[in-house]
Amino acid sequence: MYAGEAHSLEVEEILYEGKSDYQEVLVFQSSSYGKVLVLDGIVQLTEKDECAYQEMIAHLPLCSIPSPKAVLVVGGGDGGVLREISRHTSVETIDICEIDKMVIDVSKKFFPELSIGFEDPRVHLHVGDAVEFLQHTAKGKYDAIIVDSSDPVGPAQELVEKPFFETIARALRPGGVLCNMAESMWLHTHLIEDMISICRETFKGSVHYAWASVPTYPSGVIGFLLCSTEGPAVDFLNPVNPIEEVEGAGKHKRELRFYNSEMHRAAFALPNFLKREVSLLRGAPAPFLVRGQRM
Amino acid sequence: MYAGEAHSLEVEEILYEGKSDYQEVLVFQSSSYGKVLVLDGIVQLTEKDECAYQEMIAHLPLCSIPSPKAVLVVGGGDGGVLREISRHTSVETIDICEIDKMVIDVSKKFFPELSIGFEDPRVHLHVGDAVEFLQHTAKGKYDAIIVDSSDPVGPAQELVEKPFFETIARALRPGGVLCNMAESMWLHTHLIEDMISICRETFKGSVHYAWASVPTYPSGVIGFLLCSTEGPAVDFLNPVNPIEEVEGAGKHKRELRFYNSEMHRAAFALPNFLKREVSLLRGAPAPFLVRGQRM
């Protein structure tokens, strides 16, 4: 995912090596980041810093809408996002559509702190292709959809294309929200630009970019694209459903390690270079428009 | 600086290798981050991401006080921090105390976009030991002191010890501010803890921790310790001297690439794990106290 540099973790022991119908799956014990899950040679998560990614991708959307009830996770077979969604007592249904059963099985064996997410009785697991799954989903079914995909190579390729976003938008209720993994602001400006452009056409509510620090991802950051459909306005920048007021959220299974409402708001502050590059390419005065309102 | 992992940049060409009285100095052309300066084997800066570090370490303190006039830089021999201070038209004097002349010479040869900072006529260069320099400095001379040191091994060792911070505090006017490079929240929690502890004893105004994304630093982040002396209260979290209102600051030599007032405020949002660890060790209910006021 990034030429000209490498990030290496010291391997203490290889715990699992397998090849599913979709990708190569590797688990190893590192000396400094705990156990590590690798798909097709790309680090997906480590025990030390998974909290940042999982907590942000789940709570950025769920804390931005009042009382989320029906949630869909695309990908996320490790279960970490489910664990985070579980903190929300308002949620009644959590569908998850993961294409690769091996990821789930491997997580259940080696990452119990993540796969614990599958134990929530509200979770309904669908092993299969998310595009097909969404085509059979009732229009307007979900309050929130979280796309926790791997990088857009291999099985996740079509998850950054316009038809996929259109299918997502259709499955969301009016004023429903999407949170989509969206790469590194330092390395993948053009991919981010493309995703924002597609989402602006598809989502008629608002489109915002946020980011978080994750040491084991390329350049040490990961981005999130937050979109809402036409309907009740969503102000992603100021959580209306703050996690600190969700009963038991902080103590549920384990305490929150990364996310809080200050981190939520801070995630939307963008460096000038990103604002400028996205802005110039779009020919707009500011990169992120909330329907006519400049950030 | 971090066991069990490595971050590697592809070398296109070694441009300089030398050994000063203090450290080994290396400059190379990388394939993806531009030219890179390395001291004693540790990456100090790359052309691609130096903007994040230099802009944040300079503007976090200078935008937190009205109309800064006298500024001291400790270390910073590459000139990047000087370049950023130069944007502030209120500043009348910029002293810089760098121990290693070779760093300055190498920067002037290979990093003109940074060493341009030395060309500002307000800059007064002192090549020597900062501790000695500060001992001969009049009490209360500076509005702001910026410690842009290398990691606390080698010549920078004593720059994280209590006598040094006491000397800094003495050289600041009442309500003056210090911004000190303060490592990674992911990797160096104990060192951060020690520095905060010392600074709380030494600085009677406020003590805060902030951070920024810098891909080529360990774990992809760097922290800053912001302290103020007793006197006019300093609210680091809300810049009273916003860069957007400093005339010409955005166009001075080159446009700001990273810092803006949103990034300033966001830098003080801390993940739960850091709040908790620092808090527990201190036996205090919240990690960062602004004199009796919880963050």
C-alpha cells in the first residue's frame, strides 16, 4: 500500500498460516504489539493499537445520531467493531456481512478480545458478498452502516466504487449514516479524493473526512469517510449521542481505550495540505461542505 | 527509541555523512519522503512531513499568547522552527541556541526550505550549550521558549531533567510559555509521565499535553508539552492569537501545510488510555489540570 518504505514488527512466533478462498491469512505474536492479524501481507490489526481503529470506526457514526437501532457491518470479521457497537444499548439489531469465514474462525481462536463481539445476541452473521447482501436488503433498513473492509485490493476492490455506495445509500433510512474506512491522508490523497467525490454525488446529506492515529497502519494514521443520506440533518462534528452518556458504555466488557467525545470532535480537524489538495481538485473553496456551509 | 519494530525508508542516494563533536550526521535522498536528516541513526526530519512537526511546535505556543515579542529556540539547528516563528509579525527577537554547528551547516546545504529560517534579521544564533546559555539569560526575558531537541539520549539527555526546566521557567516572563518536544503517547508513556510530573512542580501556570501526526516518527506521532509560568493565565486549548489573523502568516515564504486553529484545538484531545495511565500514576482524577479545573 505504500512504496519506498516499510514498517516491520519483530516476530516472536508464527501462530497461524492459512489460505482461504479469498486471501492469505497470517497470525503472529509480535514482541511489542501483541498478536497481529495479517491478510495478503497487510497488517489488519494488532492487539496494542486495534482500540483506536475499532472504537473510532464504530462510535464516530453511532454517536452522531440519536438512538441508533439497526446497524450493518460490512467486513469486520474479526469482531472488534461488533464489540464496540455492543456498547450502545439503543441498538436492537447488528447485521454483519463478512465474505471470508476464515477471518472469523481465526479471530475466534486467536483474538478473543475482538471476537467477543460475536457473542452479543443482537448480532446476526451473514457469510457472503456484501454487494449481494445489500441488493436483497429492504430499502431504508439501517440507521448506520459501517464498512470495515480491508484495503481496496483483492476482495474489497468493488467496495470503493460508485454502485456500492449507491447500494449503501439505498439501505440507509433518511438521515442514516455511513462510516467507511478511508486510508491515509499522508499517502492516499487521490484515493480519498475519489471516494469523497463519489460520496458527494451519492449521499445528499453531508460528507466529512475524519482520521485517527493507528501506529501500525501505513504512515501511522487511518481515515474515515462519514456520510449521511437526505433526511434529518446529521452534524458529525458534534456528537448528539455522546458515549459518556450511553449507560454502561465505558464499562461494557472492557473500558474504552481510545475514543471519547473530545477525540470525536478532534478527528475532523484536517491539516492544511489535505484541505488544499482536495479543495483544488474539486474546484471548491473549501474541501468539505455541509450543504452550503463551510467548515 | 522503540524495540521490536522498525520503520525503513528506501534510500536513493546518500548525500552526506559526517561526525560532529556530538553526533553522527547523515543526509539521504529517499524515494518517497524527499531528503531525510538523521542524527545518531534516528530520523529527525523528512521534507515530506517536517511541516507537521515544525508548524505545530512553533504555533502551539506562539498562538496561545497575545503578541509574542521575544522567543528562544533550544536546538532547532535545521532552521524549520525559525521559519515558522518568522510568520509572527509581533516577534522582535528570535534567539536560537544550538549546540551542534554541523547540523546548521548541513541544513543550509541540503535543506534550504528549512534553513531559510536563519535569514530572518530578527534571528540571533548562539552556538553552544543551552543550559549554560540560559544561566546567563536575564530572568523573565522571553515570552516563549521552544525546545526542539533530539531524543533524550546523547547531547539532549539533560534537557528532560528538573534543573533544565527550572532554568527555562526562570527565563520566561510571568505568563510566558514553554513548548517542549515530548515523544510518543503510544510508546513513551512513562517518559511523558515523568516530564509532566516535573513540569507540574516547576510551572505554576498550566501544563498540557498535545500531539500531532508525523509519519516518520516512531508510532507516527509526536507529542508536545505546553507549560506556562505563574502570571496572566494561558488557555492553550483556545488560541488567543489565531494564525489566520496574523497578517501574512499564511503566505510568508510558503503557505502553512499542516497547522490551523482547528488542528491547534484538536491536538489537545487525548485518547482514554493516555488520560488513564497518566491519571492513575498521579493519583489524580483527571490527568491534566488547569489549576483546579478539569479538562
